Amino acid sequence: MLILSHDDVLAALSPEECAEAVAEVLAARARGEALMPLRSVIPFEGAAGFMATMPAWRGGADPVFSMKSLCVMPGNPARGLDSHQGIVTLFDGTTGVPRAILDASAITAVRTAAVSAVATRVLARDDARVLAILGAGVQGRAHLRALPAVRPFDEVRVYAPSPEHARALADGQATIASSAEEAVRGADVVVLATSSAEPVIRRDWLAPGAHVNAIGASVRSARELDVATVAACALFCDSRESLRHEAGEFRLALEQGAIAGEDHVRAELGEVLSGLAQGRTGPQELTVFRALGLAVEDLAAAERAVAGARARGLGVEVEL
């Protein structure tokens, strides 16, 4: 069995390779060839965070099971650590024998940005040239690396409440906005990579034809989008089930009657990728991709990382 550390995963898995892998598995899921339940979130009274488990399976000629086991620790960024800590385990889909264990923090960072890159490639206007990123943590950095691979941005803006964090993220690759509004106004593609409990953007800040990737949190208490944006947009998601159970802004829009129901969701991203549903319909349409993060994405990213690591001689082989 191969063990891949955080640095091994980052060295073995490029954003471009990961984007290809997650696009394939999302399309496979839309066709019923990859399956997963809703993630299980396990809180413990008095604990500093919570645990989550995310199993998945993909069939085909080389079937595989996967399990991501996570501790989500909100206090970690202040310690200089990713809030997501854990492992992804791959199992042979025929025998159940474990194949590999990988650092989950690295897998989550790369695959989340890779899925946003796929959504941007599929849903953003072809002439998108201005990118805005709100949030300067792990995902802000990952998106700054991944999204320019799918659109030739002329301008990249970043905003974070901490000027120090914003400067560290920009690092000569982007301009620093003085506010979220300044970053978003006139942007063609917007990334929301925060853990905010309240909306970080307003509908009237968004330009006609903008595309938004809202990826920052997968708990009901978080809400990066305002209700007006949810109501006005063509809404896409990675999973309708995840959106229904885990997306705070979607649930609030339903409760307030701002949207008629789940039919407001135009499609899952995998359905667009597989040709089962339509994506953007015109240059003036506001599109939003609400990502919750899926176990099948972790499976595909981990498989691609293992292949890359073996090709590069990375990691440690162990016998169980």
C-alpha cells in the first residue's frame, strides 16, 4: 500500500490533471457509474471541531472504493494549519484490499479548486478576463493557481479581511482590493472561498454575465451568497442532495419563498459535462456554481495522485 504525505500529493497532482480527473468522475456519476451517500458529519459536545466521513465507489474495468475521514477544526488557521485534517483511503473495488492512504488536506485543496476550474471552463463566458477571489486561505491560494488554466485573465483581484493575508495571497500575481465590493464589481468570474455565516457579496455588485464559484463551506450555518443572488442566478451544483441538506443560502432562499423549489437548480455540473443538461444560455446570464465537495471527487483526485506518485517515485510503500 502506498502512503502519500501532504507534500507528496501536491507534487504528484497538478491542478490540470486533477481537473481532468474530477470532470470524468462527475460525468460518470451523472451516468450512474459512480456512487456516494451524503457525507456523515459527527459533532461531539465540547470538542474543538467535528468529524466527517465521505465514502464513494466507482465501477468499470478497475473498480475502486474510497473513504475520506476528516476532522474539521475551525481554530486551525490561527495555528497556521488547514482546518481540514485527515486521510483519504483507496480500496480495491474487487477485493477490498487497501491500495493507498493520502493526506486529505492536500487532496481537498487541489480537488476543490479543480472542480471550480471545471465549472468555470463550462459555465463562464469565453471572454471572461477579470477574476475576483474573496478569501485568502488554503482555497484562495488553490484557486489562484487553478483558474488561470481555463481562462486567460488579464486582471486578478483578491480581498480578505486581513490585509496581511491578502498580501500573502496576492504576492505579485494579483491586485489587493480594499473591500469585497471593490473586488467583485466588474469581475467576470468570482470565487467565494470563505467560512462566513453571512453573505459576503450582494446581487447588485455582480456584473451581467458574471460567473460565481461559491465553495467556502458545506454546513448549514455558513452563507456566502445573499438570497437575491440565489434567486436571480442560473444555479448549478455538484450534488442536489448535498445542496438540499448542506447549503445554508439555498435553504434560506427556499424558506423565504425567493425561489419556487428545487426546480430552481438548473443542473448538477456532472449533468452538464455528460451532455444531459444545458449550461449557460447567454452572455448576460448570471451563473452560480454552488460546490459542497463530493466524495467521488476525492476518489478521482486520489487515484490520479497515486498514479502520478508512482510515475515519479514518490511516497512510501508499506505492508499491512
